[in-house]
Amino acid sequence: MNLVLYDTMTREKRPFTPGDPERVTMYVCGPTVYNYAHIGNARPVVVFDLLFRLLRRAYGAEHVIYAANVTDVDDRINQKAIDEGVAIDVITTRYLDAYHADMSVLGALRPNFEPRATETMAEIIDMIGRLVRNNAAYQAEGHVLFNVQAYSDYGKLSGRSMDDMIAGARVEVAPYKQHPADFVLWKPSKPGEPVWESPFGPGRPGWHIECSAMIEKTLGLPIDIHGGGNDLIFPHHENEMAQGICADHGTEYARYWLHNGFLNMGHEKMSKSLGNVVLAHDLVSRYPGEALRWALLASHYRQPLAWSDETVDQAKSGLDRLYGVLLRAATVEAEPSAPGVGFMDALEDDLNTPRAYAELFAMAQQLEAAPEEDRAHLKGELLASGQLIGFLKADPESWFQGGADPAMRARIDALIAERFTAREAKDWPTADRIRAELTAMNVEVMDNPTGATWRLKSEGAGST
RNA sequence: GGCCUGGUGGCGGAGUGGUUACGCAGCGGACUGCAAAUCCGCGUACCCGAGUUCGAUUCUCGGCCAGGCCUCCA
């Protein structure tokens, strides 16, 4: 495989070479489970799932280890637990279960590890201890703070100088900080919040240290690929790296840093304060998972993605086209095949999914037009390509008819039979009346010489 | 204020120093009892200005516009 990835650290595309091809490691910052995931949260999940699939294909599934953390200690979780008057694990279990279900609908494979902050406490405390011992951290007023001046490359990932950070500081600096950019590793818990004992006093960990400790525990440092949304570059990933390196890990934390662009609602960021949050949890009940996944991968992962119902409708239409080709090739037995060469080239070029989609359409077009003897191979190639990245898994007929329950199905079949009789008798008014009836049921009829097939029409936009 | 992205046809969205993206939608034709699906064909684009160049949508500079990060955030 000639995989090339854009590395945030070097700001250029670089050929991907793992430290050990027998053990390729990837870590992605996962959810904080205090609410249902919104569709923006789902973008990195799907993007890095795609990369996970490519790596597994290239190095063998057993040689790729993917970890995504679950942050289950957090102010928002605490607040929710207090609001509902329940223990925090009631909150975290509820939303983690929903998260797993929703991401599964989007076709995301489960990572090998999903470490939880609460289950990594010993390692977090141990890592903080090492940072203190190395003079990369200090204690002050019940806190343990990371000393950014101990790490000369601080700011390298995000491209900021220490001066920039001071100049750009918009928040009041806590008086106990030695440097304005110093950040919390351990802090006292507020009343009512969960608390853990530690050599630095009772309290709870800061957010950044969780990830460093979980990577150290589940994958070992350095890792090959670290991913996340581009809003995490600073401060989260910058801080993670500083911690990891200063906690006895030489000079390298992650060989490749990958960051996905944001999903926006129109021109605005999705946010609670703007009231434009769209939950993945709601979308999965309105659209097929593959259509949502297609929409999420329809633009390059580093580009911003403007989300709307139309985005999904267009995605659905594109998939309809591919499934339509497969439906017409239903009697062709697919020959086992590798994904198309051009298709793989596109994906290996920094996950160029738009180009990969174009290849998919080209393969479909070829299959549609090919002489009978070539179709088995072409169908196999199309399926192998699509399925590699999580598409074309459905039976074509159920893709188009899946929304119909058995009763509706029986009714449709009866109407079509009735209409066929009318057509045989050239009774066009009756045939048209029946078709109008089917149309009213959202059913589209496609006549052929021996009868008719049908499909459910797309629901269309505007149902939000 | 500091740092950083991006501005491509009606919409989504790649890519390239000189040639086709691709998809959705639209239009014309074939097919059809009429349709749908399919097939064939068509259209409209590269924010503005200057520079480099034989030639720029693509490189450089400036401008305008939009968005992000600097505080929790995918």
C-alpha cells in the first residue's frame, strides 16, 4: 500500500510508515458521554473508521490496534448527574450505549480498545507522579500543573509561539500558575463531584492527562497515528504531547497527527448556544446509516462540511444509483475480487473519498454497460470497493423496499398484479388509477414486459 | 489582537500551470400506451486586482468575503 497522509505536525502529505508493521497503532479522541452524539461528533468516528479499515487491509486486521477513549469524568457529566439526581455511571452508561448503537448504524467498526478515564486512574496518577519527578509539573493549592517551560517544543504542533499564547490569552490566569500557559493535570473535586485519592491530595484528573495515560496504557508510546477534530489541536493535543514526552518518552509521541475539518450547519458551527445541534441519534432513525455515512465522507475529511437535509438527500440519491445498478445485476453472481485500482489510489492519497466515489460511479457505469461475460468480475469489484469503506452492504431490493412492512408489501403486490391485468387488457385508465394509488403510498412503479418492480421513493427533505 | 483554513457551475464536491472530474438537480432525444428506471447528448464555474509565465482556476503578493482556534468542544 502506498498510503500518504497529511500530517498536521509537518503540514504536508507524507508516505505512511508505521514504527512496526506487525503492530500499527492508532488513537482517536472519543466521546465525552454526557449526551447523545451529534452528527459533528460522528465525522471523526467515520473518518478514522475509514482509515482503520484501510490499515487493516494493508497490514492485516490482527496487526492494527485502534483505541478510542471514553471520557467519563467531566464537568458536564457531573452536572447532568446532579440535575437528574443519579450517579454519574447512570449517565455515562446510558449515553455510551446510545453512542455505540448510533455509530454502529453509521458503519463504524468498534475500536480494539475503548479505555475509560475512570478505569485508568492508577495510570493517570502514576504519569502525573513522573511529570512531577521530572520537574515538568508542580503542585500549587491542591492542583498539579504542567510546566510548559519544561518542554521546549511546546506549541510546535499548533504552530504557536509562547509569546503568541500570552498575547492571545483571553482568560484570566489563575494566580498559582507559574506560566500563563500552564495547564491542570490534577485538581480538587468540588463538593458532590467524584473524587479519587492521590499523592497530590484528593481530586480528579484534568482532561488532557487522561488521553496521554490511556495511550500509554493501551497502545504504548510513541503511537503511529493520532487523530481527532481540528479543534483539538490546541490545546488538547499540544498538551497531550507535552505530557507524554516529558513523562519519560523520548522525543516522539505520535508519528502522524491527523485532524478532520469541522461539520457546520450552513455557515455556522454546530453548537448548543446557536440551537442548531443535529443529533446522530435522531438522524439514524430518519435515514439509512449508509446514506449518513456517505454524506459524512462526501467531502474530503480535512475540508469543512456544510450539513443539511439536502446533504443527506443527495447522498441517498447517489447510493440509489449504485444500488440501482446492483439491482439490475441481481442475477449476476459476483466474482470474488479486490477493490478497484483507481479506487484504492484515491483512498491512499490522504483518504480522498470524493475521488473514490467517482471511481465507484465509474465501476457502476461499466457494470451496467458490460457484456454478460464481464459482469461477474465487475460486480465483484464494485462490491469489494464499496464494502471496504462501509457501503453496498444491503441487499439491493431491501435497500429500495426495506421501508415497507409486510402488510404494505402485500398491498403493493396486490395492486401491481391488478395493474398488470389492466395493462394486459390495455385498460390504461385503470392502470393509471392504480399507479396513482401507489404513488400516493410513496411507491414508484417500474414496468417491464413481464410485470413490474417497485421501490419506495425517498422521504425527501423537510421532515426535520 | 495573535495563529490558521478556505473562497470552483443551480446544489454537493475533486483536481490541475495549457486537456474530462464525479454526483445530485435541470434540459433535449431514444425507450414506454403514458410514465419510471436505463441509455445517448447538452448546458452554466474556477471571489477581485496586480505580478511571474508563451499560457493561471492552479504559483506569488495585495484586497475583499466566509469560517475555525486562542476557554469546554469532533
